[in-house]
Amino acid sequence: MDLLDYQVGSPLRLDVFDDSGESIDRVFVSQFEEAIDGYEAYIAVPIVEGVIYAVRVGWSITVYMQAGNNFHRFQARVIQRFQRDGQAYLRILRVSDIEMAQRRRYYRFKCSIPLKYRIIKNINVDLGAPFIDGKTADISGSGLCFISDARLPPDSIIECELLIDGRIVYLVGKIKRCLRVSEDDSDRFSYLIGVYFSEIEEHKREWIIKYIFNEERRLIQAGIA
């Protein structure tokens, strides 16, 4: 397998290393733009916390890309920075073999998306329970946080219904934490619920990752992020 086997537009996650070889402690979002050959490719300049990051020529990166149900990983070096049609790109040179990898770090995108949820004891029962309204605080490929007026017990199994880009997505997860938070310096309190996706199909995870990347790019292009 080489870079020519990858699909244009595929989302990437990067580990970035500076001039001294030290890892930068961030999770970077990028996109595969074009393979030049089996060793060189163009990728989008990575994004971190809504801002295009100034990755320098000569820096090393570890590239993670999802292919089907698997993550692939390879080492690369940045050999060029340039702009085309108002977009910033990196030209990278692959300097290692492509190997299978378990990638468990996902970038959390802060967003407020309408959400409905219900507690279910088992994914095969209690599906008649009514949904309760909430809104997300952030979302990633591995989970989400949302705001609720109700205190929900950790380790409960929860089903979430989200409307993203006009598409309804159902996700099942486990509540990992429930924190009481204040609202706008008032006396009213809500709860921040952290959910880990314990039951998620890989195509849904991939769709969430693509949504995050597209929203980041849109916000930057609009001058909002």
C-alpha cells in the first residue's frame, strides 16, 4: 500500500514534532488532498482549536488515516508550504512504511447542536421511552458532551439523537461523568454530561469526523474561528 491508494478528501489526524523533535501536545485535524506518487502528497495545513497551525518546512509528522475499519499510520516530513486558490497546503514526504495503528485520540469540536436523549437499560429494550431535549457542548469521533437540566447517573446507557447537516443520527453510549455547571452567572444550574460511544458503527464515526473537519474549515473561511 502507498499514498496513491488513499481517497482525496479523507480526514486526517496528525501528531506534529517541532525542530527539536519534541511532540506538540495537541490533536491536529487535516485532510488528504492529492497523492503525487507513492511517497509524496499534498495535505491541508492542519487545524487546532479552530486555527490554522503554522507547521514549518522540515518538521516531522505522524499521519493517521482511517481506511475502512482500520487506522493506518506513517511517518512523514514537511517539504513545502504553499497556497492555492486561497487555501493553505503542505507537501509531505513519506519516510516510513504504512502500518496498521490503533488511534484512540479524537479532536473534540466545540459546538451547540440540538440533541435528544433517553436512558436505556439495554440497547434492545426500553426503546419506547420518550426523548428529552438537550444540546451538545462538544463532539468527537469517540464521544460527546451535552447540557441537560437533569442529573444522569454515570455508567448509564444512553441513546442520543442528533441533527447534523440535515441528517438525523442515532448514537448509543455510556455516561462517563455528570458535572453540575452554572448558567450565565445565574442561580440556575444544569449538568454537563460526558458520553463515550460504546456502540457506534464505523461509518457513523467517520461521518462525525468529516463533519468536524468541514465545520472547522467553514468557520476559518468565514473568519469566525
